[in-house]
Amino acid sequence: MFEDWYLSELISKKIRDIWKLTDYYLLRLIHDILKKTEIDLFLKNPITINDIIEKKGYSQNVFSSLKWMFDRLVLDGYLQINDDKYSLTSKVMEYELDEIKNKSYKEAPDSIAAFNMLKLMADNYPDYLAGKKTGVDIIFSPENINITNEYYSNNLFYNVHNIAGAKILNYDMEGRNNPTVIEIGGGLGGGTKQFLLQRLAENKKIDNFKYYFTDIANKMLRNTRKDLLLITPNLSAFDFKKLDFNISLKEQDFPENSADIIWGVNAAHVAYDLKVSLTQLYKTLKPGGSLIISETVRPIGNTMIQQEFILNTLQDYWKVKLDDIRPRYGFMDWKFWINALEKIGFSKVETIPDMEKLEKIYDNCYVTIIRGIK
Ligand SMILES: C[S@@+](CC[C@H](N)C(=O)[O-])C[C@H]1O[C@@H](n2cnc3c(N)ncnc32)[C@H](O)[C@@H]1O
């Protein structure tokens, strides 16, 4: 039902074309990082990551970031790997940063936030590798925060998560009478804004439901409220409440069996113990209630998701519990999500639209909505 919409409107031709350019841009940035740090000199001969770490005096903490960059270059043939030893190939890096960025800007000004964020990270990577800066220093420092905010709130590639999640939320709400909705990990409110904008565009009411916008950070609640007021003065259906989904929701005044819908955009994967959090969400839903989660997933043709270049630098990214429902760090395959919700006890678990069908047509379907019913 939503398959055509997904491939024609959501992941539009513009996104498909420009996404390739961001990938070329990233390859060039990684190439330049290796040059700036003189790691490229070591790579003239086969060498392991641990040997590079030792020779450069880096901490083991940067192992995964280095491995990710090397593996990304291997995918496009700039490096080769044999027995855990990496070395340069003869392939020459021909992509030019400004040329790619200007071309993208001309075709899609709203793609620029992604380029700016990648560049910000790359400029700081030598310091990050040398232990002079952490990912948090780079991403959340006052002088860089605008680039980060733009990346999450005004970014062609990221906004698809908000648009898709809100669309399925609105679809699910259609059959419900005065539903109670809880948004988890709402952050800067990108999903909420889309939810409201879609309702207003379709002349749907914005006060025939109860909406709890939640996040673990109070600052997010205040900022999002302000931003939503720019869209409409009527926020009578909205409440802004702090909620930590790593612990009991009941003890945070969200009673069991009280919500018709719980939804979140790129929030659920942040949970420390996914089993615990999904169980809490399950308990909070009424029987027949929906859990709707919009998540970045690992597409079959793009298993190394660009965002990882950024997220790899954050300690929190690695501080989650792995188990049978979360078998790996970071973004999961959509099939893992289906399995996770089913194991918790949700029924009729599905991706909307149907990823099985989509993947046969396009191999970079990097966003999906997983819905399960209690
Ligand atoms: C990747 S961001 C997504 C934010 C927003 N939904 C979006 O798509 O822009 C994850 C959000 O989860 C929040 N968060 C992190 N840990 C949380 C927790 N234990 N409980 C609730 N929210 C949490 C963060 O503050 C952040 O706003």
C-alpha cells in the first residue's frame, strides 16, 4: 500500500542521486584524513589496525572508527585487506570536495546539512584519533551545534525518517477515537513537526488526541515546544514530559495499559537494554495499541551506513547491551527489528511499507517503520 509512495515520493530520485554524491564526498574525506594523519604512509605495505594504533600512539578506543574507515575504502577498491592487514591499491582518488558539494547544492540545497556534518567530523578526525577531542566535543560543542542541529532538523536525507514515521502514525490514528499517543526520544521534534504538518495539510484535527512529547533531556522538551508554536498556536492536545525509556515507565507516571500508540524516530535503538525498553513500552500500551518505530536500517546494498562515520566517535554508541534481539551495535537490519518485537510479545509485526517488496526494487532502502500490536 505504501510501497509506491516510498519509492516515488519518500526516497525520491533526488535523494537517490544526491546520496551517491555524499558517498563520494565521504570517500574523499576519509582519503584526506589518512593523508593528514600520515596513516597513508603505513598503508603502503600491508599492516593491521593494531599496528597502526601502536605506531601512532593512539588509544584502543579508536579501533572501530579506523576499521570502519578502512573497510569503507576497501568497499570501493581504494584499500585491500588480507589476513586483517590493510594496504593501498593503485586506485586513484579523483573526487573533488568542492565540485561535489557545489553540484549537490545546485540540485538540492537541503542536502547541504549532510555535507557540512561530514566535513565537520572529518576536519576533527585527526584530533579525535589522537585523543585530543571526543565525539561529544566535536558534535555538541557550542561552535558546532548549529551544524548538528541542521543535520537532524533540516536535512533531506534525515527528514525521511520523520516524514515516514509521521505518515504511519497518522495512518494508525485514523481508526482510533481520541487516542493517547506517546512519542519517545523526541529530540528536536522533527517527527512531531511532521506529524502536525501532515495533519494540517490534510485538514485533520489537531486536538482530537492526547499527545505526550517526551525525551530524557528537559532542554529538548522546551525547545520543541517553542518550535511547535511556530507551526500552530493550538497545542492543547500536547504535554511535554521527561521520560527515560531505560527504566520503568509506570514509575514515571505513564501507567500500564494507558497508551493507544507509542512511537519514536531513531530513538528505540538508543535503549541500553532493548529487551527491557521494549517490554516497558509493551506494558504501557493498551491491548490493541501500536508500537510504531521509525528507524535507520541496514540496506542490502549499503551495509556501511554513512551516519556511522559520525556515530562511531561517540562512546554511547558502543555502550548498549547485545543479546539475541540486538545482535550488533548501531543500526539493525529490519529483520532484526521484526524478530525483536515478536520476541517481546507483539503481534502482527510488520514493516510499513513492506521491505521485502521494496528491496527487490531498490537496494538502498535505509529507513523503515516497524509496527507491532499489543
Ligand atoms: C538519535 S536522537 C533522535 C531524536 C529525534 N527523534 C530525531 O529523529 O531527530 C535520540 C534521542 O533519544 C533521546 N534519548 C537518549 N536516551 C534516552 C532514554 N534513555 N530515554 C529517552 N530518550 C532518550 C536523546 O536525548 C535524543 O533526543
